[in-house]
Amino acid sequence: MATLTIGIFSSLIGSMSFDFALKLAETAANKGHKVNLWLSGNAIGLVKNNQKHLKDYSTGEKPLKALLEKGVEVCTCEACTLARGIQKTDAIGGVQWNAMHWYLAKIHHSDRVLHIGGE
Amino acid sequence: MADTKLAFIVQRPPYKSENPKLAVTHAISYQTVEILLEDGETVTPTLCFIGEGVLACLKGQKAMEHYGITSTEMHVKSALLVDLNVLVCKEDIDRFGITEDKILDADDMGADKKIQVVPYDAIQKAIESANHVLFF
């Protein structure tokens, strides 16, 4: 089995890039691959807890929790997250908080990297 | 004992989005990645500016004065200070009418490295020699 690292910089709401990344992560994890998710820039909105799923908007909380249960490692950029006013007490449990070198280290140990840039 | 080569390709203009800044700060983080790697494992980024991304390499940016934030110029200078290879596309600065004397340096910070103004072929080679390519 391979290791896939996905870096997401796109916002959860506003494009379907994020939805694609979560579905790809789920598919890879279901096939037995090791998956890492790095959230940076506007992507960090995913880690906020108590998201309300309105049908007109993408939602990330439920898929993220499912990925965490499958063993997917998810890490949010601490600086990006704090800068947007989200504290650890507001965040979904199980998500790691770290600096950008987390992403580079995961890339180093990955067979494939998918970098989804921001808007 | 392995080195992972990364090509950071910055194609978007500074300040319109966060992308150029994030590219530079992520590349700079190679300085501390060793705390998460085994002995002998390294990550070597090359930072390449193409298209509108070359605007990030202009000297004299006034982001702190106008926006109250660190300028992309300061981030790129920090990249030079930590010995990152920084390439900027010659064809693209020519298209914008930017002469090489307008390209920033980090001499005032004591950096040995300088931005290399190179033809796109050299950036293509950096992309081809990288293990992974990250577009910003």
C-alpha cells in the first residue's frame, strides 16, 4: 500500500475542490492506503466544530470525522488557524495542530502528493 | 539517507491571494523539517516564480505601510537568508517590463544567496528534477 499526502489550501465553501479532496482521501483510505491531509490558508475552516449543514453549502465536519476514524492523519496549520480566530477549544478533536514543516515531512515519506492550491 | 526535492511554483500575484506568501513560508519551513525526519533525511525546496508570480520579487514593496502585514518581499528575503534557491522567469519579467535591477535582494540582511533570473528552460529543469511539484 502507498502513502498519499494531500495539501489543501482551498476553502471548504466556495469551490468543490475541498469536497473532491475529502472524497479522494476517503477512497484512498478505503483501499488501504495511508493518507495524510494538510490544511493551510482558507482550508483551515474545516476544523471548526459545530458546522451546520445547510443544503446550499458544502460541509466538512462529518466527512472529516469519518476520515479520522479511518486513521487518516489530519493536520491544520496552527498559525493559519489561530489567525482566523479558531482556538483549539473550537476545533474538531483528533486534528493535529502543527507548523508547515509537518507538510514537508509527510511529503518526504509519501509516494504521491496532491497539492490543491487556494483560490 | 534520502533527499526529497520539491519545486514550489508560484504563478499567482502577491496580495491578490495568500498563495505566494504561503508558497514562500512553506518552502522556508525546510529549515525545521529535520525535527520530524530521521537522521540523513532532508528536504530541498526550490522556489520558482513564473507568470504573475514574478511580481512577488519586486523590491520596495510597502505592504507594512499600506496593509499592516509583512510584505512578500520580506518573505522572499527570508528565503534567501536561509539559502533557498530562488528562481524567477526571465521571459515573464521581460513581459512585465521589469528590469533585473528591480528584483529584490537580501544583501541588507547578510544573505549570500541571490535571486536567479533564468530562462523558463531552467525552471522546467527544476520541475523535472523535483520529486514533487507544488503549484501556488
